[in-house]
Amino acid sequence: MQGEPQSSGLLYWLRVMVIGRKPKRTLVRLVMLVVVTTVVFAFVLRPVRITGGSMEPTYHDHSINFINRLAYLRHPPQRGDVVGVRITGDHVMYMKRIVGLPGEAVSFSDGHVCIDGVPQEEPYLKFTSHWEVPPITLRSDEYYVVGDNRTMPPQDHTRGAARLTHISGRILFPGNR
Amino acid sequence: MKYFVRFLLLVVLVAIAFWAWLVLFPSPKQVIQGRLLKLAHLASFPSREGNIVRIANVEKMGNLFSDDAEAVIDVPGIESHTFTRREELMQAAIMARGALNGLKVDFVDTNIEVGPDQQSAIADLTLRAQVSGEKDLIVQELKFTFKKLNNAWLITHIETVKTLRQ
């Protein structure tokens, strides 16, 4: 480096900072990063932007989260899981909480979910409501999903039995407790 | 080098011919996709839409439907409606445009299945609509039935689908 003009030394360090001392290795790293990121976000963690207030106050309007699409590879969905429910594809999904499992009869009494007639404890409910909804019996591949915000009349709230094939995955980050 | 340039030219020509073929002779799926895009565009309107523009757009929208087009709307929270003629649909569209303060509509996750006779098709899609000034999005699964009538793919039936069984 001795005897080189000062500007060429600066250029050298700029190059080292941007592409490293070994450009080939940097290129391989970059390609790997792009491949891994693409695979992860396309097939494993689906980024979602929450719109609307049906999951308030657990998940807020306009917040960002991820759907873990591998969550149910080893075990079926559990009661209390917050999941993404596909409509006709992956671009727009419902985000709801599973409250009923296959074979169960799900109803609502005074705003609380009842399984086979027994009221359930729902620690995530922060707002009071007075929903009265008659029971619906779930088929062997159905899960009952509903939002945490039950302040609106039940007919205005999107809820019901979702088939397992429509459940895209579990939400990654837990909301406000 | 000369052969390489000739080969490259040939590849470009084949690509252009293929593209021109797709544009000039689109598949039924592409035509239906285009019709749905046009419908979403015409169904959207700004907050201050003039009367002439409103009627012209609804008229254009009507051209996408067959005379006996039927629409069955059954959405939670809204009274269910069945429209049995194109005129009824257009009337409802004019009334809705007068009542709402702007609307943006788009169709996503569209799955189109063309019948074996190539004369009918079913499109299952998600409607995403935003009323100006409203916080919540309207999201609804819809099923469109298309038929090829007088060499044009027209909507003959629309129905709302309940994704979640009540």
C-alpha cells in the first residue's frame, strides 16, 4: 500500500466494506441469503398485515405478523391457537382464534364460548359481550374459529367452522395478553 | 459469431410470435381474468363521481353480464338479496354508488375452471373492497359462473360463498 495515492487506498477500503476481501465468497453468501429468505418467506413464514378490529385487543389493526405454515406438521391445531384461515388463496386470509375442535358442539352464551354446553375460560377476552348463538356440531375435519373482539352483534362478526385444509398456519408472535 | 447473432434473432422472433399468439388468441382463462379485472375496475369509484360517469360505468359494467344474469347475495349482517335480471343488477349498482362515498374493489386469489365444452366456466375468488372512510375491509368469497354467449364470455351467475360454516 506504501506509495499508492491516498484516493486508491480509500477506494480499496470502500470495496472491502461493500463486497468484502473475497468477492467470490461474498457473492456466494449473497445468493444463499436470497435463496434462504425467499424459501422461508414463501413457504414457511408468510408475512401478514392485520386489517380490521376483529382480533382486538390481542392483535391491533395494521400490525404486522407472520403465519407459521409448518406449525401443524407434527400435531393438529389446538384450542386457543390463533390461525390464518384461507379463503380462496393465500393473499387474503381471516385471522381467528380456534375455540372448537372436531366433533365438539360449539355455542355462545352471554358472550362466552361453550363446548358441549360447558362455558369455557377465555383469558384473552378483554371486552364484555352478550352473544347468544345456538350450538353447531363440528365435523371430523372442522375447527370453530372466532375473533377475540365480540363487541359487535354476532351476525356482523365473521366466525364459524373452518376445514383443516383451509387453515394456513399458526400466527408466530403472540399478541397482547 | 454470425451464426450466434442469427440464432439470437430467431429466438427473439419466436418469442415475439408466441407473445403475439397469446395476445391475438387468448385462452378462455385469460379472457375471463381480463373480464374480472374490468369488472373490479368498473365497480370501483371515487368519492366524487359525476352522474354521467356513474351511469356510463354502470352501463359498461352491465355489458359484462348476460340479460338473465342472477346474483345471490347472502352476507352476514346484510339482508340477503337475489337479483334476477341484468337491469335489476344495474339499478342496484347505481343505487349503491349513490349511497356510498367511494369504493375500491379488487379480486384476489382467483381460481378459474373452464368446463370441458369450453363454453362455460366457474371463477372462485376473494372480493376485497374498501369503502372510503371506513376502517374495515370487506372480504367475501364469491363464485362467478361465466357462459360463452355470442362469442363473448358473459357473467350469468354470481353468488356469495360462506367460507366458514355457520
